[in-house]
Amino acid sequence: MDKMLRPILELTVIIPGLLLAYLPVRTYLRQPLHKLAVWLLPLLAGFCVSGGVLCYTLQITTLPVLIFLLPAVMAVYHRTLRVTIWKSGSIFLAVCAVFACVNSLSRAFNAILTAGLNLAENELWFRTGTGLFYNGICLLFLAAAWYPASHAARTMVDDENFAQTWYIFWILPLIFIALNLFMVPKYRNTLYTGRILQGYIVISLVLLVILVFFYAMFLLIANSLNKNARLMQENHFLSLQQARYENLRSAIEEARQARHDLRHHFVQLSALAENGDLDKIKEYLSCASSKIPSQDLHFCENQAADGVLGYYSALAKLESIPFHAKTDLPSHIAVDEIDMCLVLSNLLENAIQASQKTEVSRRKINVEIYLHYNHLLLIQVENTFDGEIRKKNDIFQSSKRTGNGIGIQSVRHIAEKTGGASSFTCDNGVFTAKIMLRPSKNNANT
């Protein structure tokens, strides 16, 4: 019974490992945590027990079983999340790298326990005490990493500005996994030769410390880059607000001048009416009305949304694109205003670019924004287009370069990040984007 338990204990570290992998992405779960735990924990326990029994039956090490088991666990992990494969895969490999270093330390601990014992050279698994030590260290690391993984790492996962880094981050943990596998001695007695055991312990500890240091540095760099990107976004929206302010000031000045001249207009119209010159009256009214500002001065009470809508409505007017906005937003909303402005900016910029390539008589942009049940933000943007919209694997392709459209992908990621939804359709020359944004927990409580 003891021999059967030993490979099972080696494999049960998968459970704390997967718990650690879920900490940075727990807000992206496809189902509530308690429902996920009901079927996932028994599934993992079944994997570990069946894998251990297989190792015992075939008299093999746990490595071949792990080679087949870990990809299956990784597939289950990814399918339970609403994140890209790059993020879920990188996080999963990062946890595997840490536990690979702990495995090396446990191998050294096992060598210390069995020192002086007359054991067979082909000892396949850790001793029972070492298996408990292995699981204990993994649980301790899970407890120690709980806060940084659920806060600092979670912030990095949430921020879409750092998305490109996930394409290369997986290389670092993969290197450390390979180094730990390379360190495993072919024969058990090798660890008792000279000072190899002491060196093995030191190297295992150094690798673990270096790996944790690299992760910490990566998080610091990521947070710094995210803050800079956030500041750039805020500066961009401030520039939109400034442009909106200039447009409003110009329109207000025109309106003030028109009111000032209104008395003179009445005097002139009275004189023309006394002479019965109807044509002159019509000509004068046409000239006077052209001087009255026709642009909307105000779209909604929310300053952030009003600034973005005002900027793009002025831009649409310069391009002779009819712009209609129906908005009903209060001054304060639970949804993150930066996310809302990013969604609006991307959608309206794409709409204006598509309208510029459309026949003038068909151009139009319709925007509708309102709150549903006081916390769900619903955004709908419609615009006409000429030509063909390219899609690949249900993803819209860019019309300006080769590859996916960045604006729509960014909008989709923001919606998914907040637990909302997005829908993009094109029919009869009209492109329609429907977005639902949910408030974050922090904003929802304010």
C-alpha cells in the first residue's frame, strides 16, 4: 500500500499548483467558483489517483504520466477561463516552473532521508515522507504567493496594454522546467558521490530564488509599463476633452454673437416687411440662419462620454458625415470610464474611417448609449460602409494592414475583461457594434 501511495503523492501537487494558477484569473471564470470546485477537485483527485496506480502497475516513474497528464489539466484550465491561450498557458507554465524547482528540492530531501539505506538502484518514486514534504512545500508556496498572485499578477492579467508580452513570457518558465529536468540524475547513487548532494541542494535553491526574482521583476516592469500606458490613455482623452472644449467655446461664442445681433436682424426684417419685399426677406433669413451654430453642444451628463462624443461628432461634421447620438448617462457611472472611453473611441474611429470610404449620400453614424438596470452599460454604434469586410475564424481583419483588426479586438477584450459581451455584425452595407460593459467590483461598491 505504501508503494502505491508514493507515486500518488508525487502527482497530487497538481491540485495546489492549479489553485495557484487560478488566483490571478479568478475574475475570468466561466462559472461561479463553488460550481467549478464541485466537479474540478474530484476530477483532479481522480487524475492523481489513476496516474499513481498506473505508475505502480507499470513500475514507471511519474514523469511519463505527467507528460500526458499536464496537457490535459492545462486544457481543462483554459476551458474554464475567459482569457486568451497565451495568458492561461503562460500562467500554467509559470506555476509548473516553480513546482519543478520544488521537485528538485524534494529530490534532495529524499536523498537525505535514504542516505545509508540499502535501497535498490532503480528506486522509482519519492519516499512517503518526501511525498508529504513535497506537498507541504507546495502548499506553503501557495499560501505565500496568495496575495501577490491575486493582486499584482491579477493587475497584469487585467491590463490589455501588456498583451504583447504574453507572447514571449512562456519562454522563461519553460527554460527553468528544462533546467530542473536536466538536473535529475540518471542513477540515484550519483547524489551520494562526493559533494554532489550539497551542490544539488544549493543549485535547486538558487534556481528557485532566481525564478521568483525574475517573476517579481517581471511584475514590477509590467506594472510600470501599465501605468505609463494608462497615463498615455488619460492624456489622449484629455486632448479629446480639450478639443471638445475648443469646439464648445467656438459654438458658444457664435451663439452669443447671434443673440447680440438678433435685435438688428429684427430691425432689418421690419424694414423689408414694410416695403413688402418678400424675396429680400427670404434671402436675409437664409443668410442669418447660416450664422447660427447648428452643432449639438451637449450629449449627456457624463463628462467623459460627452467629451469623446463631442470630439468625434465635430470630426464627423468636418468629413460631411451625419452623426446622430442618443445618450442617457448620469454624471457618475459604475463602469470604469477609461474602459468606456476606449470602447467609444475605437468604435467611432473605425466608423469615421469606414464612412470616409463610403459614398457621400450613404454616409451616417448612429450612436446609442444608456444604462440598463442602472449598472450595465449598453453601447451601440452603427455606420454605413462600401466594399467588403474581411473575416477570418470569426475575427474581423484590418482594412489598413495584414492581420486582425486591432480596434475591434481591443473592444472585445475590454468587454470580456469586465464580464460583459460584444457583438459585431455587417448586413446590407451597415456595420453594427453592440457592447455591454459591467462595472468592476470596486466601482460597483462605490
